[in-house]
Amino acid sequence: MKPLHNCYKISIALNIIVFSLCSFDQPITLKGVWQYAGGTANGKFEGAPVSYKLQRTYTDKSFSAVMIEKGYKPEKYEAGTYILKGDTCFETSTFNSQSPQLVGKTVAYIYTYKNGVLHLAATLPSGMVADDQWNKIK
């Protein structure tokens, strides 16, 4: 009976390891180019804009965000640094053309990454509850 008991323990251990590896699809870095794919703002879904694109470029520790509209140069609207800790992405703004009062502020986003889609969910300093979706394009 001991050999069966050991096989059972090994089987359970392997299942736990496989489950753990499959459950966590979080990147170590957000490095790459991401395009806004829509999201929710205060519970209301908003699709991605049609007349322009919003893109965020992440390096190992920083990010910049641009608006791209056909016929115009890309317009930078935000930049800063970020740190990933567990399921949280802490973004600190160093530049914000839309809300300069947010420069120096850190927002804690709960992030999930699955099937190439990055979700960033947070209560923003304005009080708005947001869950933005970003598709990795590079």
C-alpha cells in the first residue's frame, strides 16, 4: 500500500504545480507597445475610439502614452514610471498634458494579463472607477 500512497502524493504535488503555473499569466514586465481596446468607466463600457488610437509603450521601468490620429504627429499625453508588485502595477506620472495636477501622483492598478489582453483596474484620483483593456501589438 505504501507505493500507491507515494504515487498519490506525487500526483497531488504535480497537479498543484501544473495548476500554479497555469493560473498565473502575469508578466514580469509590461515591456512592449499596447493599444487601448476599450474598458469601463464607473461601470459603463466604452469601446476603443474609432477616429484615433491610444498607445502606451512600456520599458522595464517606465511608460509613455500617445494619441495617434491619421494625418497628425503622435501626441504624447502621459509618461511616468511603474513597478509591478504581485497583482498591482504602481504607476507614477512624471508628465500629464491632460491633468497636470496628477504629476507626481501614484495610482495602484490591479492588473491581469490573459490571452494578450492587459486589464488595468483602479479607482483613479478623480474618484472614477476604471478598468481599461490594452492589446499588446509589439
